[in-house]
Amino acid sequence: DAEPAVVVGAAEGVAIAGLLAACIFLAIFGEAGFAYADHTADWLVRPDAYVRAVLGGGS
């Protein structure tokens, strides 16, 4: 009783290749991802620049 072969379509192959590429990219250039996450967290904690931009400086 042999199991049937698993057939991977083109869409699945592209998705798997993209995820593997993202993993390799983050493994090699992880500092850029951490810097982006740190900048985003800082921006979320201190929204004063966004509020000034939306409200026109508060004046």
C-alpha cells in the first residue's frame, strides 16, 4: 500500500519559495528588520508627531 505522491502546484511552490526567501533574508539581514520594528514601536508609543501633522501643529 504505497502512499500517493504529493503534488505541489505552481501557487504553492511560489508561496513556499517566497517564505523560504523571507526566512533567509531575515537570517542574513535581521538587524534591518529589528530596526524597522523598533522604529515602528517607538512611533506607536509616541504619536505626538502624527498628531501635530494631522492637527497642523496645534495652533
